[in-house]
Amino acid sequence: MNRDRFKQLARKYLNDELSGEELKEFLSALDDQEYAFYESIDDEIDLDHTPSFDSEAAFAKLLQDERYAERPRVRRLERHVWTAVACSVLIMIGSLVYLNYSKSGQGNPTRITAVAKKTIKEDQPDIHGTIRLADGTQLALADINEEEHDYKGVKLSRISENLYKVDIHPGGQASKLPYHEFSTGKGISYALLLPDGSKVDLNSGTTLKLNPGFGVSNRDCELSGEAYFDVTHNESLAFRVKTRDYDVKVLGTQFNVKSYPHNSYSQTALVKGNVHVAKDHREVNLLPGDQVRAQAGVLQNKSKANLRDILAWKEGYFRFTDARIEDIMRDIMTWYAIDEIDYQYTSNESFTGSIMRTRSLKDVLASIEKISNLRFEIREGRVIVRK
């Protein structure tokens, strides 16, 4: 059976649309085509990364299907290392969609340390997002409910489980700070509907600062961490995002900005519209599908963005293509209760795959161990990487 036919049957299986003969055909081919099954799930995610179904439920459905479980299993790891996901990793551990590795380049391991350290037990994330208003008022997300409340000129309300509305009326507050600050703890993300109608999704470990005049005299904000911006168009009032490495200016568009303190770079990728990224006297204009990075204080040339990898966090995944373990662990560090990563090895392995963020840190690291020469030790918020 060719791959296109198998992926067609896989989609029908997920939606309970297989006939009896198609079911036989699908199950008989599954041993040789499991990788395509998970690839077909990836294909169900559109450019904006809005899934058409629950991918975790799809995995569970396959693994719990008695018709599938009763069949003789083939030891895939010995037959095809590149399909380790479907058999040895996903089924045994359940923490990866797929993950494989290859030899490419020499790694230069360094110790990565979070700027704000705190001792958190492994797999016990800081589940509280916080809000600090310009007048000094401090709130937790749990303090915000469906009924709008006015905090001396800043109105806050919860629209849905992870979406919060912000309305700002300048002059209503005695400002002690030059911004309103919205932060996410480790292991959570949420979205803000801003006064101008723009929406911002905040990834784990992120802080967004809004100018007190946002939506009236300006649309200025400052980001540390990662966020996806869906900006309402306004020709007369530019939307500006300041990071530690550069400034982003748009009129109305969709783009992702990543600028974590523990990363050596900042990166902006454009989904729709136009973006202007400026550093000192240099400016880079992005078109859809472009990205630009700044590293060591230097704004680089734009390049083609892998939007599927970059935006995977919005769907609850880490996704990598030919990434070194250092790159993977930097992203893992943003979500899990890790304060420090200590590398005690030199490696030339690179990895391609997807990790579901609903899995425990122990399961994720155990899965990487199964298909690599790496060993991990978790010790009071510190991950030690060895060979």
C-alpha cells in the first residue's frame, strides 16, 4: 500500500468512517506504515495550528483498539530505527509523537541557567499566572472571573478558560510603574484580548508589559519570553513590540516572537501581513513565511521559517527538525520545572520529532534516552545531561 492511501485510511479511521474491508486493509498495513499514521495527524493541523480533532485522543484510540492490540507485534526498532516513534517510543512511553536522531555537526555544550531561579520539585510547575498593574496592584489569574472588574482604570475579565480581556483607561490610575505586566508561570500559557482588539497568546515563562496608554495614545508593549500576536489593523497607530535584542513594528498582522532570557538569540517569524524588525540603524522587512534572528546584538539576514516547528507550542507540542539536544532542552526548560541544565558531554546527535507538553518531564527524558546515547538525571530543579 502506498503512503497516500495509508494516510487516507488513517484519517478515516480517526473519524470512524472505515468500512469493514477498509478496516482490514488499514490494520494489515499498519506494521509497515505507522510513521505515516502519525504524519497524517500532523497534516490535520493547518497554518494557524488550529487542530480539527484531539490528537492525543487519536493516539489513545489507536493504542486501545482491541483489533489493533490483538495483532502480533513486530519489533520495529530493530527493523526501522527511523520509525522509533510509532512503536518503541510512543507506545511504550507515550510521550512523543515521533522522535529520531542523526549525526550532524559537533555540539558545544554549555550550562544553561534561568535568570530567575527558584527551587521547584520535578514535574511540579508554577501553575499561577500573575498580573501587576501600573498602580502596584498585584493579582493572580484566579482572581479574574467572567464579571468585569475595574481596577482604577484597568478593566479585567475572563472570556473563556484561557482568554482574558484587558481594557485600559489612561488617567484612571496613579502610576507607580511605567507598564502593566502580565506573566505566565512555568507549565501554563494563556491569551490576552487587548484594548485595541488584538489578541496575544503567551507561552510558558513569558512576561508581557503594556504601556499604560495602550490602545489610546500608543500600542507599545515589551516582551520577555514567547508570544503569538494577532494584531488588529490600524494605519494611524503602529503596534510595537520591544525585546532585548530589537524592536518589532506592525500595523496589523500575525507573527511569533521568541526572546527568552536563557536563549542566546531572539527570533521573529511572520505568518501573515508585514513586519518590520529594527536594531540600531538596521531594519529587516519580513514577508509571510520569513523569520529573522538577532544574536550577540547583531540583527541577521532574514531566512525561511519552519512555521510548523515554531508555532507547535500553541498546540501543546515541542517540535524539532534536525535540532541539537541543547536546542531541545532550551525549549523544554521554558515549560517544565527546570532551573538549570548542566551538560557533561560532547555530542554530534541531532533530533527530529514532536514532544507533547502534557507528558511528565521524566517521561520525555526517558523517551529521548531510548533512541540516543544520552542519559539524564533530575536533581532538585537541575537536569544533568551525560553520555
